[in-house]
Amino acid sequence: MTEVKSGDTVAIHYTGTLTDGTTFDSSEGRDPLEFVVGSGQIIPGLDTAMPGMKEGDKKTVEIPSEQAYGPVNPEMRQAVPREGIPDEIPLEIGTQLQMQTPDGQAMPVMVVEVDEATVTLDANHPLAGKDLRFDIELTKIG
């Protein structure tokens, strides 16, 4: 039976959980996730877990934050003057907003702090700084 190697296109079903067991993503009820192994299309810790698997194999992979979405970068948090944000934009903590970078790219941010004068926005990935666990099943190679 063929084993996965770098460069193979594979399909997996997966459930991603935090270390406390909270599910943050799953392919349940959807088509399997398809990607090329070793191409950087998925987080590094999951990518490196694929070689050697065979179709039908299942395993659980523990991925430290450095091999997932990286550490929280304090420079990705920014306080902006409250008056610079239009009144119609909700400012509850946890609200996802979209900002535009100077070069015109859309960048998702989350409201993490609000006071009288400022709103603190965080552009870190929501899973930055978190260790992850994936239960995966390899459904197809090629």
C-alpha cells in the first residue's frame, strides 16, 4: 500500500481541538480537506505529520503553537483613537472587523479592549499562541 510522501496530493478528514478539548474546526459534514504535502498549504505541524501515512490511517497529532499559528505577536495589537472609528461599527470585545493595510490588503482584526479614548485591535490569528490537537483520517492519496 502506498505511503504519503512530500509532493503527494492527499485528502483528510479532521477535527481540530484546543488542549482543553474545545473543537475549533472540523471537516465533519463537509468534503475532506485536500492539499499537497510539503507545499505549505496547511500549518507546518500538520504537514509534517502526513508522510508515512497510508489511506485509511487515523492518528492524533499534538502540535505546539510554534508549528501551528505561531506565538502571539504583541506588535500585532494596536490601540486606535475611538473617534477614528465610524459610529455604525460595533465595538464589543470579540467583534471581528476588517482593516486595510497601507498596501490595500484586507486584514482581519478582533476588538480586544475598549475604553473611553481608544479601541485596541488585535491582528494576530485567533489561534496564535495556542497548542493544537488534530484527529486526522487519511481518505485519499493522489
